[in-house]
Amino acid sequence: MELKDWHTADIIAALKKRGTNLSALSRQAGLASSTLANALRRPWPKGERLIAEALDIAPEKIWPTRYRHPGRPHKYHHQNGR
């Protein structure tokens, strides 16, 4: 079974249907208004969790390719070894 992440537009639309958006969620979390958009482009467990909580769904349902086991994100390594 092929796992497929939600399309970015679907995530944004789902948030809009709930009366919010990425900027508002970012500000509610004490972040700069554009910060949560990072989770749409690259793995960021904290951001993924904040978005998923707003949608009442587990992050691994939105981004299954980023999770090996339910609730546990992949381990990501920096290319420069840090």
C-alpha cells in the first residue's frame, strides 16, 4: 500500500474549514506568523503536531511518509553531520 501525504492545498483548506489558518496557528503557539508553513515543506515534528491538533487528526495520517511507526517521526540527519 502506497502511503501518500496530504497535498499542501488540502491541509490549508482543512484548516480554513475549521475557521483558522497557518498564520493564526503560528501566532497562537507563540511563533512568527510564517513559521508553521515550514512543516508543509519539510519534516518538523513540532509543527506537524500543531497542525494535526488543529485538525483533530494524528500527524502520521497527514504525513504518513514522514512516520515509520504511528506517533513516531523518522530520524532525520543533517547532511553536514551536525
